[in-house]
Amino acid sequence: MKNKKIKHLHIILAQALFLIITFSFVFVFYPRTDVSISGNFVKFDSVNSDIIIISENSDFSNPSYIDLKKLNNISFSLKPGSYYWKPSNGIIEGFTNKFIIKSEVGLGIERDENTSLVNIGNVKVNVTKNKEGVMVGRIILEPEESEKIEDKGEYTARQEN
Amino acid sequence: MKKQITKLNVLTILFIVLLAVPFASSLGITPGRTVIDYESGLEKDISFSVLNNEKKNMKVLLTVSGDLNESITLYDNLIEFKPGDESKSFKYKIKLPDSLSNKPGLHTADIVALEVPEANAEGAFVGATVAVVSQVHVNVPCAGKCIDAELDVLDAQSNGSASFIVTVINRGKLGIGDVRAVIDIYTPLNEKVKTIETDYRSLEAGKSTALTGKWKVEVPSGNYLAKVTVFYDGESQSFEKQFVVGDEILSIESILVNNFRLGEIAKLQILVENKWNKDLKSVFANLIVYNEDNQVMTDIKSASEDIPSLTKKELIAYWDTVGVNVGEYSGKLMVRYDGKSTDKNLVLKVNEDSLDVFGVGYAVRPQGTKGVNITFILIVLVVILLVVNLAWFIFFRRMMGKKK
């Protein structure tokens, strides 16, 4: 009976040891990565990740790979939308995370010698010109793009598809 | 909780606001679009922010339009910004009617933020005004199988390999077993240049997937038309999109800044790629950094380098950061070659021991080395423990049986 208890204890200890070793391995080699987002700029900070796998789809179909060894300290811009990402270091591929780049529709009017309409947001916009409630024109502007306009009427910007 | 204000109220507000002659108008709103999948009886608050980009005194009028305007209630109609207000957050309530379930497809509403125009001393409104829209898109699923699809064309450069990404969203209530796309490329003279077939995938209801096709670009630069047909379980949907085959010669791939310390000389490693089929002579980088008053604070140049055809090379520039304060600076990186220039607008975030460069593209490359998925590791761990314990249990059951 005593012998049986010792056997049980050995098996439990062996399993505990196995768990400790496995979790220690995962703890040491898990690719720990932080993401910081500022506007539509994204930056990954990591100690032990080599690659960030990023995709607009949760199943990582059509993924992009960011090589952190070569692109440390680099922020890059992404178009607005939802992104899934996971870090990898060649040993362990981390859990899937998600971040959202919010779209920003922005429109400005610059007045110097001419009057220009400027897309100050981060998405392509479809601008309609209205006079007395009637649409009289349409302009498509990419981010940072500008176009000379007549300094009259109401210009309304909507995110273009 | 007024939903919309009347025309009379709008006019009253406009006439009340009597300020100086305008110099510039600007207004922002985020998000530009909120997409909702239809659920019967859905009722919730949705946040949005109005941005006072110029940080000035401003009044903004909020209204709702579109076919879902009856389903949306604004909590605020007229908002006031002071110079210190960079942005303000608001909410609106959306309550979807049950009758919408009988109308599959896209339903929209616009939350319109209009900068209330300023009037001159005579009370007349001067100049154009701006308004920005936060769209609400509600997708009502169809009973059977139906899709939405769009095309993105990446890296369409002469003598390069372009990627055609067809994003397909299953808007139906049923899953799709097999979805694929065929893309026909036409010149502006309607001559077919190439037909590309994408891979094929299955697609669950309400989910999206990206189909990919590759095209070795062997046509001159210019505008082309892609006619896309998406086939899904015996049905098809077609659409068109115009795209440009460019001829980019030199691209700025990245900027590396290692071991940065404020007050010392920073080494900037600017990686550029010559995408032309000809060597480029005397290529150099010119980085201009502007201070808070938009005046040139730094103007540095790298040494000139020759870059062989279709290769990457690092241009090294040194920035003496003595006298530079911690903060964010805007800048412009110009890589000059052959009397031309490739430019990138940047934001440089300077800290005591780091320099973050925002705005340079990131390299996207397929990578062979893949780690073991953490979920897989944990599943294996659980399976091993289960097997060990099961074996242990069976072993001792047998031992007990033998003893009996």
C-alpha cells in the first residue's frame, strides 16, 4: 500500500516537473511584443520576436511579414481597418492579437492667392459641393491631396470606398 | 435628446455667429465609417469624435441623413470648440427596425458635422464651408448566398510582379463551399492583356477572405482596367476597377536609427532600392527637419552612392542633435538621383534615448522560418497529460484487478 502511494506520488511529481519545464520553456521563448498605435502609424516593440505576421483576416489569409531584425524602431502607416497580428521568433508563434486603425475624414480650406480644398484625413474622400441644398459638383481627394475650388458653397467629405 | 433641428433653428444659429472674416476652415471626424451587421432589434450607442484640427473657436452642427436617418438619434446637435479642444467625443443611438430584415443589402446613414460658417461685420457669410461625414453602414444578410467583393492591386510596376487581392465578404446566411475569381486586364483601348486566376477558398457566412492572383507585369506604364468575376458555388458577380501600372525607379524602404542618444550625433541608415533596370549614379539622401514654427531646423545630406540596377543600398546620414529638444518634429526625406527625387513626409519623435521615425513604409516579405503555434503547444501539452493520466489510471485498474 505504501509502495503504491509512493508510485502515485512519483507520477504526480513527474507530471508537475513536466509542466514546470514546459511552462518555463514557453515563458523563456514566448515572443513578447507590444504594439503602439498613433493615428494610422503602427510600431511593434519586442525583445525576442523576429517576425510579426499581420493580416486583415483572422485566419491570416494573405498575411504580410514584418522583419523586426531589420526594421527595429520603425513605425509604418496602415490604411484604416481591423488588423490581426501575431509575433514569431522561429521557435514559438504567439497568440493572435487585434488592433484597429480608425479612419479619419478630414477636410480643410486653405486661402492664400487661391482657395484650395485639402484632404487632411487619412482616407480617400468623395467631396460633394452643394449650393443652396443642390449638389453641383464632386471631387475625389487622396490623403494630403488638394484641389483649387471656388470659394463658395458647402463642401461635404465622405469616406470613399 | 432632439434628433434633428429644424431649418429655422439652423438659420438662427448661423445668424447668431458673427465673427471675423475667415482665413481657413478645417474639420475632421472619426471614424469615417462604422459597419454593423444587422441583428433583429439591435439597439446600441455608437461613439464618434469631431476633430478641431486648427484648434480654434468653432461651432459645429450635427445632423443625420440617409435611408436609416429615422433609426438614429443624436444626443447633441450643436457643439462648440475652444482653441484648447483638439477633439470632442459624442455618441448617437442606433435602433434598427425589424422590417429591415426583409430588405437585404446595404443600408446607410450619414452623421454630418458642418462647421457653422462665420459671418462678416455686415452679417453676410463669406466663403466656402466644410462638412465631414461619419457613415453608418448596416449590412442586412440575404437569405441564400450573396457576396460583396473588392479588388486591391499591389506593386503594379513595369517588369515587376503585381498582386491582385480580391477581398470577398459573404453577406448571406449560408456558407460558400468554393469561391474564386478571374481577373481580365484591359488596356484603355479595350484590348485584353492578360487573364489571371486567383486561388480558391471556402467562406463561412458573415466572414471575409482574400483571394490572391499574381501577374508578371510586361506592359508599359499607364492606366489599365481590371474586370473581375467572382465565382461562388455556381453563381457569379462581376465588377470593374481601374488601376495604374507605375514606373517607380527608386523607393525608400526604411530608416534605421540605432543607439540614439539625444545631444549626440545620430547615424541614420536609409535603405533605398533601385527598381530600375539601369544603374543609378550619385544617389544621395536629403533629410529636412522642421521645428514647431515650421522653419527648417536641420538640413542634412548623406554621401553620394552609386546603386546598381535592381539592388538595395544603405545611404548613411549623420544628424547632430545638440540643441534638439525632446518632442515630435515633422520632416521630409528626399532621395535625389539623376535630377529627380523620391520624397517621403516624416514625423520624427525624439526622446532622450530613442528616435522613432514615422511615415516610412515597411518591408513586407515572405519568411520561411515559422515558429510552433502557441495554441498547438498548449493542445499538445493537454493531450500528453491526458494520455499519461489515462495510462496511469488503466495501469492501476489492471493492477487492482490482478490483486483481486
